Amino acid sequence: MIQQQDQTINSIAGTLTTIAQQAGLMGSEIREHNECATFLLSRLVGLSSVGC
């Protein structure tokens, strides 16, 4: 019984570790997209101020 519980807990711990890693990767992706969006927005604002 205790061995089965240990295996279950280890499995859950592994799953949580994987989820935490995926969340970290998602955070990095979101940061990169935000940087790109900010850059593009600044370029668009620059174009609109030229009087196009």
C-alpha cells in the first residue's frame, strides 16, 4: 500500500515538474512575442507620425 502511494506521489511530482517547465517555456514565448509586438507598434507609431 505505501509503495503504491509512493509511486503515485512520484508520478504526481513528475507531472508537476513537467507543468512547471512548460509554464516557464510559455512565459519565455510570451515575453518574446510581447517584445516583437512592442517593436512593431513603435515602428507603426513612427510611420504614422511621418504623415503617411
